[in-house]
Amino acid sequence: MKYTMKYTVFFDLGNVLLFFDHHKMKQQVATCCNLSLEETSFLLQKYLDDYERGSITTQTLYSDLLELGGKSISFTDFTHALSNIFQPNLPVIALLKKMKARGVKLFLLSNTCDAHFSFAQKHFAFLQLFDGFILSYEVGARKPEREIYQKALEIGNCSHKECFYVDDVPAFVQAARSLNIDSEIYLKPEILHHHLIQRGIL
């Protein structure tokens, strides 16, 4: 079945465009802050929701963890330990480049924090392909909340009939579908390629 061309595509970041290793992050933060792995895991999980909403800053996280661990390290070293956890998903990035060459508008829709996104922007040039970013810490809402999808449509300047959304988390895809946004779960590059061709995006 062939669909009408979609002009705006929203992509999740983690495990779609960039693979990430949360265990590596916890190990690195534990080492640099002189905390146990168990303490670090608990604290990062405790802060996660507020951090990804932008309710607390990386500076706050840095200060609190250093106070608990009693070790003096630079803010730069801390943010590197927190963020040096990504590897690019090259086949999907290649698809991004093909879409961009066809004039498709690309937007990133991600639950993330300022440290991770700043690191990604510095190290992964493919992010320059995007026309805009809808980031949880900037909009004050996280997937699967309705507000972040509505903000995506607003920033993307499109209706739910004019876009396509890709995410690896089924609950986030289902939330988008409940708003009548055409969405698919990311499984592997070949399947994503099929979805894009099926809709006339590629």
C-alpha cells in the first residue's frame, strides 16, 4: 500500500540514531564522583524525571553528587563521564541524509537532558541535518505525555496528517498514535527503510 508523501519526519534520538550505554554512564559517574555503582544508579534514577524536564540543571546534579561522594573533580570531567556513552547508528543516519536530499523536513523528538544533547551536538555532525529539536528539558514535558507531541506538531509546523514519527519505545509510539500521528516502532534499519518507502518518503 502506497501512502501520500509525508513532508515532516520526527525521530527519537536514543537507540534510533544513537545507541547509548546506561551501564557505562553509571560506572563512569560512580568512578569520577567516588560513589558506589548502587548509589549512583539510585541517585541518577531519582533525578531522571526532573533532569529530563529541565527542572534541575546539570550544575545541580554535579554539585549534589560531588557533595555526596566528597571528591573534587571539574564540571567538564563530570559532564564527560555523564555523556560519553553514545555510538552512531550509521545505517539510519544514511537514511536521514537521503531524506534530507529529497527535501523532507526532519525534527528530533527526544526525552533527554542538556548534558547529553550538548555532547551529541559536539560529536555527531548528522544532527545538523535536522530542521529543529523538540527536547524534553526545553519544553518541560516528557514522552509519553500529550504536551510534548503537541509541541512537536507546533514546532514542526505540521498537522498530524502531514508527518511520520519513529521511536524505539512502544509506549511512546502508542501515545503518538492516540493523537492520530502516523508512527512506527524502530526495530532495525531495513524495516525503517521499508516504512519510509511505503509512505513515499523515500
